[in-house]
Amino acid sequence: MTDEHEFVDPISGKTMTVVFGPEPLSPYDGKHGVRHDGCDRLADVSPELDAWYCTACQASGRISGAWFMDMWMTRGALHPP
Ligand SMILES: [Zn+2]
């Protein structure tokens, strides 16, 4: 199943949505990330940089990395290396 969580991008002031796709989750697998205008790909999130970036359309913005990781761990899907 897919989880969606809204947040406000502090740069654009827009309400954005983080999407967590079906299990298993792994970083940069294209199944989770930030949905953004005019693009059908989910942008990668770099929690350590408080940023998101889309490799397909080069859109980028800001997101709380701590909040993102909270959402991730709430799913019970965090697998430490
Ligand atoms: Zn994009």
C-alpha cells in the first residue's frame, strides 16, 4: 500500500506530498519521494541535506529531513545497513 504525507516546502510555501510506495523500501528506488508539479517521477529526498531533488526534471526544494525520517520509521520500514 502507499502512504502519503503532506508537508509545506519552506522555500516555495507550497503544500507538497511525500509518497511512500509499496514495500520493500530502499533509498533512491523511485518508489518513494516527493510528488511535484508536471512530473510523473517521485523526487529523491536527501534527509541529511533537508532537500529533495528530481533526477528526471531537475526540480528541487526543501524538506525537513528529521520529519521525513520520522515518517519513514513510522512505517516500520527502516532497515539499518
Ligand atoms: Zn521531476
